[in-house]
Amino acid sequence: MARYILKRLAAMVVTLWVITTLTFILMHAIPGSPFNQERNTSEAVQQNLKAQYHLDKPMYVQYLYYLKSIVLFDFGPSIKQPSQTVNDMLGRGFPVSLELGMTALIVAIFSGILLGVFAALKHNGVIDYLAMTFAVLGISIPNFILATLLIQEFAVNLKILPAATWTSPSHMILPTAALAVSPMAIIARLTRSSMLEVLTQDYMKTARAKGLSPVKIVIKHALRNALMPVVTILGTLAASILTGSFVIEKIFAIPGMGKYFVESINNRDYPVIMGTTVFYSIFLIIMLFLVDIAYGILDPRIKLHKKEQ
Amino acid sequence: MQAANQEKIRTASEIPDEWFVPKKKDGHMQEAVVRPSISYWRDVWYRLSKNKLAMLGLAVLIFLIIMAIFGPMIAPQSVTKLSLTNQNLPPSKEHWFGTDQLGRDMFSRTWYGARISLFVGFMAAIIEFFIGIIYGGIAGYKGGRTDQIMMRIIEVLYGLPYLLVVILLMVVMGPGLGTIIVALTVTGWVGMARIVRGQVLQIKNYEFVMASRTFGTKTPRIIRKHLLPNTMGPIIVQMTLTVPSAIFSEAFLSFLGLGVQAPHASWGVMADDGLSAILTGQWWRLFFPAFFISLTMFAFNVLGDGLQDALDPKLRR
């Protein structure tokens, strides 16, 4: 176990190094400099500005500064809004994005599993049919379109929920729903198909023959095994929810990381772009890592150190 | 002890090439495959055609493709015609899907958008197909060290948050149709390569491959005639699922303002335009692009599911 974790940690560091270096190269390949739009600045001012952000140094020195800032987790001030550091922006935006993303993820996991289990138990019944219709629709309708439909229906027509911003629990309902539906549909389908497979296994018959109550059979014997495929996709699902929330944040005017990221890209605000990308990558890679570990703990048949062979 | 036993068992691919001696050709063609190898695909088609939902998806797709090609031709209004007097008209006899804020006919625009969206989807799938087959094929067939190194590279790439990379690439290369396709495939081929590699790794050890090698078949021919046809199933499924996800990503990027640029308009761009219009009551400007994005995703998803079931003999019920 410990050896496996160490190996995975090493792979994680390499992945992080690749993405940070890639970000650095890409950033400097973008034509134009962040100071292009400054009006009426003399040559000297431009030089000083560049010097302050080390942009006058050779590329490899900039790269070293960049690596240092990542290791120290201090991305410096934003170029466009020098009064704010990137850490400030992350500190303000990320908790909101995380709150939205995590709520959506939790909603998606619980309702998705519930839906999938009931669909499998009532295989080919009305519930199964309805749940799967819902799941196919949920996968087919992009979240930004769903978001607009929800606003139109619940905020504009029925006027029972607020259309935008992020201030009270009632503001959270629509964006969370918009973000949660498609992962929920994915989880529901996965749970259903693996439940159907598990339910035909011999040990299910044994459990029934022992006289266990149906609830106990489903929870203790079927679900625990059926959930393994769901656990494997949780990492990528969490990643897609967190990055997918950029669009939802835009539609609902939620002050999360999405706004800073898109703005920083349009403004060529190098420190912000790098900070956001690196921060998100670290976060998402750690998520993937944790999911892998959780998988090994949940399924005793998997010996983590052997998986590498 | 157990380890020693395992040493002795060799799989087909581990046997050195020199051990195989070509069989003398006796001219009787008794080993030639007489029956056309179509039967498996006929079987797949038979199973697929029993799946009503998948057939519906296929029908919808054919309809969408035909409309993308001929839709703009049968439209009563030209796609480029601007009209200041016809701004934001609801659907009517002249404008079947209404008009947008510049008085352009939404029906024509919708089918032009279909061309772009479908083009992005299919191109992404085709490019991923080739990169995935080559990369995954080499990794799986060579095995050993090559495979390990190639898989390490994939592992690193797999950890990258795909959307962030796509957005960064879009910024660097400047928005445009080609850029979107490149950005989507740069991150997307990894999944395909993994599937191909897994399949090849499994199939190259089957007896029929070994049999073929005993007859003296050269490696390229084995790859062409045995490995590729047998890996096709999962690859096709993966492709049917790549297309909708590429269309979705394109719409997503367009929605963030990073998509195709005017005068081109994909469904994503149109949906982005329509978002503001819906608050002033012009529902048709969002409805039509949104409806067709969803319809396309639906069609590809149910077709992909159906194919997956049809191609997997284990699921035959």
C-alpha cells in the first residue's frame, strides 16, 4: 500500500510538472504582452513594468521564477489589477466554485445512485423506464442550456426562485441543479447497469436463501459491489463538474473562479492564468489520487501495489 | 516456486520470431478463408436493428446529416441576407424558425450551424481514431518497455484537466474552426489510445493470431487482418461517443466566447446569442440551436449505447 502511494505520488509530481511547464510555454506563445493595452506609457515605464514582473529577463530565468512561485504557492500580484494578488483571487473565487461544485457533486452522487438502484430493482418496470428516459435526456441536454431553461421556468415564469447571484440558499438551487443533472444521469446509468449485473450473481441467491431482508440484501450485498464502477469515474466526474461550473457561473453571475479565469485569459494576465491553471490542476490531480486510494480501500480484492505490474 | 512455474508459460507474443518456420505452400488453398468475414458485422447489425432506441438515434442522425447538407438549399431565405426591417421575428411562413437580431433567417442559420457542429464532431472523432490506433496499436503490439514508457506518457496526459488545456490552447492559437478541432484532439486521443492498446494487448495473445504467425504471416498483415478488425467494436463505440462530446465542448467553448468566429456560426454560438434574447421573450433564438444540440447528443448517445450492446457478445440476451 505504502509503496503504491509513493509511486502514485511520484507520478503526480511528474504530471504537475508537465502541466505547469506546458502552461508556461503556452502562456509565452500567446502573441501580445499584458502591457499592450496600456495607453500613453513611455518606454521607460514599460521597461519598469516589465522588470517588476521579471518579463525582461531571459526565458529560463522567468521559468525558474515561475517554478519558485509554484513551490512557494505565491503567484504574486495580478498584472491587470496590481492591488490584488492571485492568491487573493483564488481565496475569494475558489470557495464559491468549490461550494457550487461540491454541492452539485453530492446531489449528483446521491440522487444518481438512488435512481440507478430503483431502476435496476424494478428492471423493465415503469420506474426503470422513467429513470432511464430521464438519464438519456440528462446526458443529452448541455448544462448551459438546461441552466437557461431553469431560469426561464423558475425565475422568469413562476418567479419562485432567484435568477442569479450567490447569496442565500435559495440562490443555490438552480445553479446546483443545472450542474448536477448530467453527472447524475451518468451515475444513474452506471449504477443501474452494474446493479443488474450484480443482482444475477450467485451470492445474491445465497443471501436471499439465508433469509436476509430485501433492504439488507440490496445495501450490504448488492450495492457495495455495484458501486465500484461508480467510484472509478468519480475523479474525472469531479474534474468535469469543477471546470464545467465556469459556464454555469457565467450564466448565473456567480462570483467564482470561472470569472477570474476567463477574464485573465482575455487580458493576458499571466500570473492569474498560471495561478488558476496550476491551482486547479493540483486540486484535480489530488482528487483523482484520492479516488484511486478510496477504490483500493473499498474493494479488498484489489491489491494496490499489484495493479502497477 | 510459483514464480518459477510462471516463467515457463509463454504467451504467443513472447515466442521469438525465429521459432516460427513458414509452412510450405502446397497450392491447395485448404487454409484459405473461403467464407467472407462479414458474418460478425451482419450479426452486430441484426442485434442493433432490434434496438428501437438505437435505430431511432440512427434515423435522427441520418436526418440531421441530410439537413446539414441540403437544409440551406431548401430554406426560403438566404443565410447571409441581413434585414433591418425583419429583426427578431417569431417563426412564420417566410421564416420557419424566426429571425435573429440582425434579421437573418434562423432556419438557414440552424442548418449552416449544423454543418459546423457536425464537422467539428466528425473531424475530432476521425483524427482521434487515427492517432489512437497508431499510438495504442504500437504500445499494445510492442509491449514490454515501449508499452510502459508510452503508457506513462498517457498517464501524465490523462491527469491534465482537459477543459483547462483546451481553453489555454484556444487562447494561444486564436479562436477558429481549425483551432477547436486541434484543441479537442490534443487532449481527446488519450482515451482512444488506451482502448486500442488494451484491445491489442489482449487479442495478440489469442490462438488465431499465433496460428496466423505459424503460417508465416508478416507483422503488418497480422495487424491489418487480425488485430485491427477485432479491435473495431470498442473503437467504433468510442467514436460514436467522441462526436457528441466534441460537439458539446465546441458549444461550451462558444458559450465562453472562445468558439468559432463570425461569419461562421455553430449551434453553440447561436445558443450563446440566444441566451440574452430569451429574457426579452424571443424564445426561438435559443430554442432551435439548443434543441438541435440536444437532439444530436441524444442521437449519438443512444446509438453508441446500442452499438456497445450489439458489439459485445457477452451481453447477448
